[in-house]
Amino acid sequence: MKWFDSLSLLDGPLPVIVSVLGAAGGLWLLVSRSRRYARRALPIAATAAIVVTAIGYVLVEKVWRPFPDPIDIAIYVWIGVGVAALFALVP
């Protein structure tokens, strides 16, 4: 089990494998739904996620300013992806 302790969660093939499997699973879940869901619910979920993430960005970066340095935009992108996934759960 020594090899298991030396696996890195940040570098190497493991993050790529997890990302590819996650994207494939998410795509499979979206494709397996009905056509109505893809036409109505997903655009609404994406729009709502963009709005919620933009409001969060403005609140954190312009109003609250909890950190002296700005938060990287990639963090907000992943927050938006997570919010969109949560909104996509609701039919």
C-alpha cells in the first residue's frame, strides 16, 4: 500500500481521470433526460447560475472584500458550474 500513499490529488494523471469521468457522467445524466428538459430546464438553470454567480462575484469582490487580493476568476467559474448543477437537479 506504499504506492497509494504517494498518489497526488493535485498533480499527475489522477485529476485528469477524475475530471474526464465527472464530465462524462454529467453529460450522460443530461443526455438521458427528456427533450423538454433539455429545451426548457437547462437554459433556465444556466441563466440562473450565471446570475447567482455574478451577484456573488459583485458581493465578494466589490462590496464585502474579505480578502486583500482578488479571487481568481477560475474559482467563480467552478462556483457557477456547481450552482448550475444544483439548479439542473430541479426538474
